[in-house]
Amino acid sequence: MKVAIFGIGLIGGSAAKDLRTANFCTEIIGVGRSEASNNKALELGLVDRIVSKEIAVQEADVIILTVPVNSLIQELIFVLDNIQSHQTVTDMGSTKGIIIDAIKEHPNRKRYVASHPMAGTENSGPSAAISNLFKNKICIICDKENSDADAIANVEALYNTLGMRIKYMDAHQHDMHAAYISHISHISSFVLAATVLEKEKDEAAILEMAGGGFESTVRLAKSSPEMWAPIFQQNKNYLLEVMDTYIEKMYHFRNLINKNKDEELLHFMQEANEIRKILK
Amino acid sequence: MKVAIFGIGLIGGSAAKDLRTANFCTEIIGVGRSEASNNKALELGLVDRIVSKEIAVQEADVIILTVPVNSLIQELIFVLDNIQSHQTVTDMGSTKGIIIDAIKEHPNRKRYVASHPMAGTENSGPSAAISNLFKNKICIICDKENSDADAIANVEALYNTLGMRIKYMDAHQHDMHAAYISHISHISSFVLAATVLEKEKDEAAILEMAGGGFESTVRLAKSSPEMWAPIFQQNKNYLLEVMDTYIEKMYHFRNLINKNKDEELLHFMQEANEIRKILK
């Protein structure tokens, strides 16, 4: 089997590493976006060859799109326009509804499997690719009923090889859960970084005091803006809702401190503390 | 040398472990607040004996206060009222200005060294005590000039034994940096937990999607509310300032998404991303 990966960065590169180790395929061909990252991907042995997207769609049995979500629709349409009935295409993007809606009337819709492996680090690019990134994490496959059974089987085999646990969900449900849990986490971290950079003018103090919880809480703010800004834009509706709740809670917290409401402050924090029971 | 620890939880218990391993003292005596945690501290071998605070101040050469900051002033005054000129008392609290202000006229002020070892985990109680918690982290000693030189030397020896790097700071400077870096991190994490618990009614989804950045960003919300609420109250002035900046930034972020200001959103995130350069 031959696999093509569009976008050989953190996600695509990490998948390539594990697929190769597991002998999932005989060849991995890559479609990159810049000469520098293409050369890096070759040098690191993530892909065997760099090819044009035309060649990739001609040759590959399974095509994986790991480009940022703002380029995804365009690439997916290109692939579906050229795909044959024995080939499968999937994507690893963090939004699903807007992508699925964009191709829902495409005659080759059923060769596409919408998926989102919930894995990542704050790093990006081919050099950020690591082994076992996906292992034991959750992968969400959306709107399974709109894909051909053999395409679903191919994509399930792919994620099983990566060691993932597969869940099935409606695309809009996926986007809601992703906004309410993962995307708001990234946003709170970006806002924390922006706040600390504005208020704290002593960079040495930031580094020295980072051990007091800042470093881990701000980690996601190191994530690629080029990757994440389009995710926030595409998931706007659910995201605005959860951001409004976040702002409201932060105001409430502020007022409890400001007005010396000691009992209520403690109570608010004890309720938030319940997250312990869920994340055992 | 004999060391007394008031409050044998995560911080006091972890210090006890390392001091014992390093043979810093011949005996560690503990002053706990509940029978259950006293028994636990004895059972875990964190302390050799549990004693009353009167006995502790009579016997110990170095007294370490690791109680929550809302009990700290009262305990510190008790110790200073009874301390002899060969004894030293220090605290490990996360606020400094309000504590130092409360005892600044005390005749035994100079036997007190105000310090804040910047180390911790999200767990609490004697069972949370771990070895090497403090190793290679920063410890801040405040208003050094108001303590006797031999008291400072004792406390420096203590933190050197724990493997910490010592910095010196004015108490109010400490509180500002702590608010702007560490305390706002805790608050953003508590608010994230409160938000996700309110919006996301599917607990299984929280657990399944936690790997997408939520788990690490929300970690600090697992911290003890009884320990942290008093810190926020005591550091109120600096904290309200930085919370206001945080709220303003979050609103701005929200509006950039809402109004489809793609370029500005990317730019805002790229600026926040600069935190990478500081936290190399």
C-alpha cells in the first residue's frame, strides 16, 4: 500500500514515522508547501519522495490531509475531483462541520472519511514530528454513514496502526465538544501569554517564576498561530459561546476577590476543583 | 540541629523528606492541624514527633511555617512572641507583603526570614509530599536587610540543601511578579475548569478530549482551594490589575473572531507566541 501525506509537519510527520515503523505501507510520498520543509522531511526520512499533488492522487491508495484547516477544503476538493473508487482520502483537521459541508454534494464524497486524531504538541513543522504521538489517544471519525464502508475500514486500520482509540460522532457534535474542551484551552493559554507579556516587563522574572505553574498553563500558547487561527475562525459559533461563559466566570471571580467575598470565592474554587473527579 | 515544621502537607512534607535525606538536621518535629494528617505524617515518616506549637518553639533551631497564608500571620506572631535569639523562623507562603507588614514592628522581627520557594504540584496534604520537589527551582528571599545575618545564613543553608537557586527581592516586588506570572496562571486555570464544567455536560467527552490540551492547561485548577483562595485575597491589588488585563485581552480575542478580523487575529496570536522566546 502507498500512502500520500499532504503537509508533512508535526501531525503528518509523526503519522509517517509510526506508519513506517509498523510497515503499514510500502511507500510514503509527501506533498509539502515549501522547499525548506520538503527538504527537511526528506532529510529526516519522514517521506520517501516529494511529489506534486497530481502525482500523489494518481499513485496513493490512502491520502492523508494534514494541512492547516484554512487550506483543507481546497485540497480536499482537488483530491475528490481526481480520486478513483479504490482510493481513500481522510484529513486530520481540528474542525469538521465546515469541511464536511463544503464537500457534501461532491460525487466522490463517499471516498472521504472525516477524522480528527486528538493529539499534538505545542511544536510545529517536520522537525517537531515524534514517534508515538497518537498512541492511546482518541481519534474521532465523523458522519461515518456518509463514507463507503471500505474507505472507513482503511481509515480505521490507519488509526489502529497509530495506536488510537476510535470514537464516532456527528460532525457538529464534534465541533461543539472540541470548542468546549480543547479550543477554549488553547484560547485561555494564548490570552495568558498575551497578558503576562503585557504586564510583566521583567523577562528574567518570567523565566525564573515560570516554575510556579505558568510554564505548563501557557504551553499551548506556543502552538502555531498559522495552524490555530483558522481553527478558531472555522469553529466560531461554538467558540464564541464558550468564550462568553469564560469571560463571565472570570468577571465573577474578579468580583469575588474585589469585594472580599471569602466564602463565595472558596465555594467557586471548590466547584472548579471538581474537575479532579473527571480527570482522575 | 532540630527543625520544626508547622503544617505538614505538600510543601512542608516535601521539605521534610529532602532535609532528612540530606541529614540537614538530627530531628524533624511537626505541628499539624488535624489528627488525621498528623497520623499520616508520622506514618509516612515525614516527621519524628508531633508536638504542640509551644514545644516546637521551645525545642527547634529552625522553624518553618508552611500553613496556608491566612493562618500564617497568626502562627508567625506566636512564634516571634516566643522565639529566642539563637532561633530562626521562616515561612514558605506565596504572598509576602501583607505578612511582613503585619510583623514589621515586632521586637523579634530580625529572627524572621521571609521566603517563598517557587515549587509545588496540584496535590495537597502529607500524602502529596515528594522528594526533590524544590530541586533547581527558584526560592525568593524578601527584605533580607530586615533579618539578622545568622538567620539569613540558616535559611540560605536550608534552601541550598533543598537544591534551590536563591534570589533576593523586595516583598512588594515579589507580590507583583507572583501575581503577574504565577497567580494569574492559577486563576486562568480555575476559570477554565469552571467554564468547561458548566458548558460541557458530557463528562465522558471531557475525559476523552482531555488529551487535546485541556488536561495540562487545567492542571492548576486541581490545586487546593483552601490554600489558594487566601493567596488571591492577600495579593488582591496586583491580582485585580492583571485580571483586568486578562479580561480585556480575552474580549479583544473574542471580537477578532466574531468580526472575522483574520489578519489581526493571526497577529494577536503571533505576539502571544513570543512567549516561546522567553521560555526556551
